Amino acid sequence: MVNWVLRTALAITSLAILGEPALSQTVEVSAASRKALGISTAPVRAESAIEGTRTFGTVITPPGNSTPVASPFEAVILETLVIPGMQVKAGDPVALLYSPDYETARAELESQRIMAEHMDHLLERALELRELGLRSAQEADEAEHDSKTAHLNLAAYQRRLSAVRSTGEAGRFKLVAPASGTVASVSVDAGEAVGMSEPFLSIFDGKRYWLDVALPERVANTFSIGSTVSLAGSAGKGTVVAIDPTVDARLQSVRIKIELPSSTSWRLGQLVNLSLDAAGQENNLIIPAQAIVRINGVDCVFIDTGSGFRRAEVSVLTRSREDAVLSGGVSSGDQVAVSGLAALKNLAEGV
């Protein structure tokens, strides 16, 4: 019975557009057909309080505020000594590892220390003999060069081992935190292998936070470095600090980075609702997001004319799950269809 009613309603309504082109601008829909097709409407509203584009972003670590932790050797993780969220100080142990290369490096370090001491002794002797006229200036210079080279090699080995502490057991060592802060991530478990200089843990200093946001290209083009942002749950303002010069080819979006105010507590990965504070435009109009349909690749809405519906092309500035902000195509107070859209689309296309 229901299917018969729907078919009848579509048939009656279709009669109103006979003789129209394939894509009709207006379709006549009677009150009975509206009810049968489940068509309902909602008003277009213009909110003078709108400050800009509403969207959301993800809290991330700014460049320079996170320190990676890596082993100076190829090694196996025996135990991680920290978990994400723990506070650490520079020099605190963060992981226990095993590597046969560690013992070799310790032996090389001691060898370089002995070599540096030996070269210092030879340099001292060469300078004494030069004073006595028993060595040439060239020989003294060569001795000085050899001494400096030995110390450079020693310093390189010392830097390599500066991030590790011996456990007293062959091949085992503790890796220490290179900086103070909060452990942001640990990407390995006990028993897993890690490569030389391959980061597996990061430490975040918590001093600054950024927000990563994707905006439609046409919206991103209206903002510049220094534009301010209103943030949900925060009295402070955010500031746009970076705008990606490239456009995502698939989504036609541009990523921007926003410096978050330090007056509010943030967490990495947190989703934050925001509105970009742009100069208000009188033609910024809001409709329910479900009112928009795609016809032949163009965003359209159906405006109630009383006796039917008029198809109107619209330009969408931005869209959330609930609302869409338009720059034109409708007027404040218009009623647009929010349900029964499939039937209206079929009628407009002459299906």
C-alpha cells in the first residue's frame, strides 16, 4: 500500500514537469505528495554572531618541542623503563638494552683515551725538543696535528656513549633521557630489535602546543599568518602560525597550524572545536548540512516555493556534521528541503 502511494505521488508530481528540460529548475509538489514523499523543510538563517569558519583540529607537538630517543647501536630492547605520560628528567634511564656493539664501543673509547694521552705526551716532547733546536717546526706541527686528531676521535666516542650507562653486565646498558619532559610515545616492546639511531621513544617538553586543521582551499585562502582563532572551552585565542602552500589533491583542502594559548591545558591528540575569526560577511548563510545534494557535480539545495521546490546552486564555504555555511544561492528566511531529497532530485532530473 505504501509503495503504491509513493509511486502515485511521484507519478502525479512528474506530470507537473512534463515538457521541462532534462534538469528542471522547479518542480511542482502538492501537499499530498509532500507527505507521501516525506519531504520536510528547515529555514535558512543568517547569524550575525558568526565570527568565521567552524571546524575542528587535532593537538600536535610543535617542531623543536619534542626530543627523540634512539640507541647509538643496533640493539634489542630488554625492558622499557617508562610509559607515555611519565615525567622524566635529563639523565633518567628510559630503557634497558642489549648489544654486542656496546662492549666493542667501550673498548674503542678506552683505546682512544690512551691514544689521546700518548699523542699529548709526544706533542709535549716535540715542543721541548724544538725549544732545544733538536726538532724542526714542521715536526712540532705534525705532533700537534696528531694530538688534536686523537682528541677529536676521543670526543666522538664520548658523545656516542654519553646517552648510555653501564649495568655491569656484558653487552647490557641503560639508555638515558636526553632532555626533561613528558614521555609522549613508546613504539617498542621488550624483545623487539631497534636500529642504530632509530627513534623509538619521544619526550615532549609541554611548553607549547599546536593545532593541526584541514580547511577547504577557498576558506584557507581567506586567512593569513597571524589570524586569530576562537577555541571551544578556552578563553584564550589561538594564532595561525603556518599555512601549507600545497593543496590536498583528493580533498582539495589546505592544512594550517595554530599556536594554542598556554592559559589552557591541552593533550596531544585531543580534538578541539574552533572558529576562525574572519571578518563577518552579510552573505554568510547557514543551513542544515543534510539539505545539500550533489547534482551533476554541483552542490544544490531545494527551496520551497509554496507550490513546489526550486533547485538552486550554492557555494559551500565550509561544512560540519550539523551545518553548512554558504556564500550565496539562498536568502535568509528561505525554507530548504532537508528530507525527501532523493525524490526531489529524481524529479529535477526527470527520472
